[in-house]
Amino acid sequence: MSAPEITSLWSFIVIEELIRHGVDFFCISPGSRSTPLTVAVARNPKARWKMFADERSAGFFALGYGRATGRPAVLVCTSGTAVANYFPAVVEASMDLQPMIILSADRPFELLECGANQTIRQEGMFGSYTRWNMQLPLPSREVHLNALLSTLAYAVAKAVGSPAGPVHLNQPFREPLEPESFDLNDPWLEPMQEWLKTGNPSGLSAFPEHHPGAGTVTVVRETLAKAKQPLIIAGSMHSKEEGDAVRELARDLQVPLYADLSSGIRLSDGVQPWQLAFQSSGFTRHFRPDLVLHFGGHIIAKHPASALIEWNPEHYIVVRPHANRFSPDHNVTLSIEASLVHASASLKGSRTAVSGIKTESAEEFFRRAGEEIDAETLPLQPVTEISAARLTSRLITTEQLLFISNSMPVRDMDTYAFNGHHNGIRCGINRGVSGIDGILSTAAGFAEGYRKAATLIIGDIAFLHDLNALSLLSTLSFPLQIIVLNNNGGGIFSFLPVSEYSDIFETHFATPQNYSIHSAAETFGVDYACPETNSEFSEIYTAASASNRSTVIEVKGSRQENLQQHRALQARISALADHYLYR
């Protein structure tokens, strides 16, 4: 068997084994050194793939796909800076525990650090941000192929294990790289005949869900029973089942539930938006939980973390499905590694006392606060960042997904969203490191993974940051409706103390970018609309949601007016909290 035949056979085995483990979606960027891998994907009838001109966009698309499916997409690229462009997406996947496999082609040993073109040190280049990385050998008859199968099986297991995350396999190839036919009856494959015949993977890994220990459950149940003012926090979660389990626990115990947008239950019917109450400093001074039970990971708003430091509750218990530390302010008193579903079920019925907050007063506060937000959405008023969030959360259906960009859009949706959807709305957010890069690509991968239409709300700077991802929209199986909040700059900086420094603020922080969103949409053949009023926005968004085409909906605004609108609304809601929640 010649060297080209060995390379082609080797690549076939790599791709086939990944597919047999259920990893069958490949994000491919064209390149020469990766030719054997690309050919193996293209000629495997079980493989699904999408081509990307930009590896950075491919990385974030794979992130969104993994977030939706719980299975890694495989990133395939050539050598050199191509693989380096995956780094931002790898970091986000690592920090937010999302599965991903990078399969990078590389130059052989003799070309490293000798001035050879397009050659860099790729092995281990993602450092601590991978769950595992492995330098694969050059394809050779001297390698036992069962070792290759075992390595691929372990790579998948590490990507989807606990905690899930990126895995990097670096595969060197020698030229020639062109595909050659190969003989599956070659003696080299004799130990793999069973693998070839059965179509089964070489080995599977089982990951049973952790049940909380009986002793730990007893302690937490007793602590819950004694608490005078408990609070449950639902942080970021990765499945609907987790969010539903925590919501049922809060309902069973009749304990206030602070549901972050990333929990997946913030928009659900019956889940009260406690984010509104936390805007009142008076509320956080008077509402002093002695026990906080936190499920999942990070939350978006800063107010609860600041309140926790002020409260210093006797018990701050965190439940996470993996062993990674979560205590940003180093004030957690008990950390439990367990399935959120099993942990929630084990704590039901542990409390009979009534929470310290009067139910009637809380319900009246939420009703009146909701009226204040709805007043921002009156039909003839100009559409704003606040009303766009409120209207989108009200008009979106359970048949659609919602993806939210970081910075102001995620904060507005977390705070001002409508919460009347019976089965909730599946939301996606890149909150691992909360960047604004790759948002369009991630949302596209999120929609492709779920195989459902999606709505993305994004700011103008984040939109510009990933503009070339608009080229993906025509290739998606389902449309993506993109609401661009254009205040000509970084709107969130207007809320920070640096905004007071007028000599540097506009040029060095707000950084307005005077580009045409309409022209960008036209360039990529995407439908475009620019509503002026809330009624126009509602009509356009409803029509776009019913279409099978993607649409860019631009909401134009002023950063200064947006700041004033937020502060005025927050003041009105804070006054309501002061009146109803601790009289």
C-alpha cells in the first residue's frame, strides 16, 4: 500500500469512527494540508457538513451547534493560522462547558521550526482551554489501527464528559495529499475486521448522572426546613429538564425563585422576574435571605452577587453537575456535585414554613412593574431597546429559538422580558466569557443544531464584529431573524462611570461606527426592514417569523436617550419595589 493510499485510508478511519460515535457534523474550511480529511468527510454518505471561508466563524458555529445538541461538531482546517482562528470559540466553549472537537491538519515533523511556509507549532496550542489534546502520528503502517480507534473514542468521551468542552486532535500529513483508493482487505486492517463488518464504534463511554449523597441530602433538607427566608437561584443550565426541575422545586417549597435568562425558564409562565426587585437598593437591604440555594452557573445581572456579599447568608449552597469550582466571590459554604434534576427531586417536601415575603404584595409588585414595562411598548411610541426586548419576548413562539448577544441586549432581555410562555422559550447566550465576538455565527449554529427557526437580538458593534457570518444565512436549514439594536456605538459604556469623561468617552469607548446595516444586508442578499414605532416593529417581526427567509430588522436609537429611558424606568420600578415588597 503506497503512502497516498495509507493517508486516504487513515483519514477514512478517523472520520468514520467519529461518525459511529454520533459525531457526524463537520465544519470545514478549505485548505491544502487538510485535503485527506475533507475528502473523507465529503465521500462519507453518513457525514453532514458545512463549508466556511472563515475559521473564526466556523468555530463559533460549532459552538452554537454543540450548545443546541449536546454533541460536538468537528472543526476541520488546514495548518498555520487557520487553526489559531478557532481560539476565541474554543475559550467560550471551554468556559461554558460546551462540547467541540478540533481536527487540525498539520505539517510533518521535518517542516517544523525550519522556515517552512505556513508552519507553526500547533500541538497543544489551546493550552488549558481543552479538556484533552493529542498529537496524532503521521499515517503509517507501523501504527496499530486499534490504537487510533481507541484515541478517537477517548476524544469523543472527553468532549462530552463531565465537564464537557473542547478536544484538539492535531493530525500531521506528508505530501502527496490527493485522494487515492485503498484496499480494505489489506493485512494491515486484519485486526479491524470486526469493526469493518459491524459498523459499530470501537468503544463507548457511559456517563451516569450523579445523585447527591444521602448524607448531603439530609443536611440540605434540614437546613431548608429551618431557614426563615430562603432564596433559590437558577443560574445557567444546559437543558430544559434542569430548568424545569428547579422550577418545580421552588414551587413545591414555595420559595422565591430568581431565574436567570440563561436558566431557560426566565420566560416561562409563573416564573416571576425577581430581576426587577433587585433594581431597588431598599429591597436588597430589607430582603435578607439566611439561605441561598444556587443551581447551575453564572447569572447575568450584578445586583444579586452584590446583594449576596451584603447579606452574607449563613448558608450559600451551590449545586453543579460537575466538579469545577463556582464561587466568584469566595462565599459559597457548600458545593455539591450532582445532577440538577436529581438534586432538585431529592429536596422536594423538605419545607413547610411560609417564606418571609408576602405573596399578595409580591404579586401586586410584579403586576404593576409589568404595566410600567408594557407602557414602553405602546403602539405609536418609537421602538426602543427596551420595547424591542419586551415585544420580542412576547411575540416569539415556542416553535422558535431565542439567541441574545452580550452587552446591553442580554441585560435588557433578562430584566424586561415577558414571562408568559407556558413551555418557556429555549434561549442561547455565550456567557462563558461574555464576549461579543462570533455572535451571528453562534446563533446560526444554534439554529442548525436545534433545526428550528431562531431570533437573534444583537447590538451594532457585535453585528459588525461578525458581519461575514451573514453569508451563512442562505445555507441554513431554518431562517434566522436578526434584530440589530443600532445606537451607533457601544451603548453599554454610557452606563459606566467612564461616560462622565467627555474628552475621551466618545472616541475611545463609545467608538461610533458609521456603517450601513441596510447595505450589509443587501450585500449578502438578506431581507431588511427598519421599523420606527412599536406597532411597525410588531408587524414586521411577526411577518418575518412566519417567513422562510432570514431578515435583518434594524432598530435605530440614541445612546443618550437609551440611557435616560433605562434610568427612568428603573426608578419607577424601584419605587414600586420599595412600596410593595417591604412595607
